[in-house]
Amino acid sequence: MIIAKACVTMKGLVIQPYSWEREIKIDLIKISRCLKENGVKIKKIIPQMLLIAEIGGYEVSIYPSGKLIIKLLEDSKKGKEIAKEVLGCADLLDVLE
């Protein structure tokens, strides 16, 4: 499941994948390679801490917990589409079901 809520401090969306069955943990280096192969611009990566990418015209901060902060986006449907792209690179699409 994905939980999406407004982030008032960053003026955007916070998206957090959640699973009852397992801990969500993603490899930021693997994600950055996959996103780059899919044409996404990687702005910064600090392994095991933070990945910043530009996806669909939005700056997206990606954390090892799977949490995403999408700046200046208020449309939760678009936010979930971006989350699917990131979680697909992390082989976590089953979490969405």
C-alpha cells in the first residue's frame, strides 16, 4: 500500500510505501542506475541516505525507507505514478497491491 499526504513544509507530497509482511528498504544506488536507464535525471546521491532525482518535471527526494518527497506537487494521483516508477526500479511493485 502507498500512503500519500501533503507536505506543508516542503509544499509537495510525501509518499510512503508500507507492507504488513516485510520491511521496506531500498538500495539507492540500484534505484539511481535503473532510473537513469529510464531517462530520469539524477541530481544527487548520498548512498544509504538520500537520492534526488527529477521525475516528470518534479524534484523527488528518495530515502532508503522508500519514502518519497515530491516537491511542488499536489496531485496525489501523479505522485503515485511517480512512486510506481521508483518502486518498480526497487522491485517493490507488489507492495502497491
